[in-house]
Amino acid sequence: MNKVSTYIRESYYELMEKVTWPTWSQLQQSTAIVLVSTLLIMLMVWLMDTLSNQVLQLIYSFFKS
């Protein structure tokens, strides 16, 4: 039980004394970066999916009876 209480005490100390929390503007900036990155990656995946679909349809059309 002593180890558990020591762990909790040290975790609380680390959380309150050593962790640096972002400011509101830093949080907004990070959120905007994540949203823009997500949208760009989503667009790239959609584009690759569409192009591969078109290429496969073209290949399949050659073997259609």
C-alpha cells in the first residue's frame, strides 16, 4: 500500500509542478494545424482512391467480354 500512495503522490507532484500546459492561443493554433492537416490527408486519400478506381475500371474494361 505504501508503493501505491507514493506513486499517487509523485504523480500528483509531477502533474502540478513539472507539466507545462499550453496557453489558449497555443491550443487554438495546434487545433487549427491538426484540422488543416486532417483535411489535406483526407483530400489526398480521396484523390488516390478515385484515381485508382479509374485505372482499375480501365484495366477491367480490357478484359470485359
